[in-house]
Amino acid sequence: MTKIALNRRTVVVELLKNRGDLIVCTGLGSPTYDVMAAGDHDRNYYLWAAMGSAATVGLGLAMSRPQDSVLVVTGDGEMLMGLGALATIAVQAPKNLTIAVLDNGHYGETGMQVSHAGSGVELDQVARSLKFDWSVRITEMDQVGDLRDRIHANNALNFATIQIDTAEEPRVMPSRDGVYIKNRVRAALGN
């Protein structure tokens, strides 16, 4: 069976279209470059050297800001590393959190080794088994628009695995100064 794969940059641009005050937390590497390529924003929390932490940081942001929609954009490799966090997120169940996993079935930051997702682990099914309100595998661009609408509804804990291709995209780098990024997000949130 041939897997349908979307272009990661096109997906992220669509997710962030008309983003308003959306808070975005990015996983290590390519998700950060993709979100930055879609347009830098004061409410983008780019994580550096925090492999496996994007989902938990997103949980913290969602719980501390229930009035705001929070989107975590991460890769399958990082989500696999932080798999235990999904159970905690499901128990806390913030209705303003969406986790979008860009799944190319590989560990892109360490040499394109096949990940567990590339070997058949379906992360959307893991989230479904944990009782996320909504969990889906996205293989078509019109589904990305549907996901974007869910992100802004603030009425469900959402999880989406988005099947992307393995194409290497140019790196678009935000600041690597973690203190600056943290303080910029805090200021944008009024803290």
C-alpha cells in the first residue's frame, strides 16, 4: 500500500493561516523551521534542545491560558520520545490544546533512520486509545483546513497525525536564544 504524503511546508502554512492569537509550540528541528518559514510571530514558542518536550510545554501553556488556543507542531520522532506525556495530557484534557504531528516515518534530525511510526506505529491510534476527544490521520490538504477549524474552536483535546513526505526543506531559523524566545512569548501573553 502506497502512503499519501503531503508537503510539510504547505501543511504548516495552511495550519497557521488566519492564526489570530494562536499560541504555537514547536518541536525540535524541522517543525521549528516549518513554523518559522510560515511567518515568525511573538506567540511562537520555538524549542531548542528539548527533544520530546513539545507536547508537555504545550500542555503547560494550554492549562495556564485556557482562553487561548494552543497548537503543538512536532514530528513523529519527537512525539515517540515523549509518548508517556500523551497519557498525562489525556488525563488533564485541556479543551484548548491541539497536537499536530508531522509524520514522515523517520528521525529527520539524526540521519533519516526509520522511526517506529515508519514501522507501523500509528500515533493517532495511540491518542485515540488514550481518549483524546478527537484523533485523526490526515492524508489530504482539505483535512488540514478542517484541523485548523478545530484548533480555533477551543472545545476539544485534538490530535492529528499528518502524513508528510520526506523532502528536505531549507532551514529557516528563528533565534536560538532560548531566554529571548521565552521572554518574547511571555510578553506577548501579557506576563
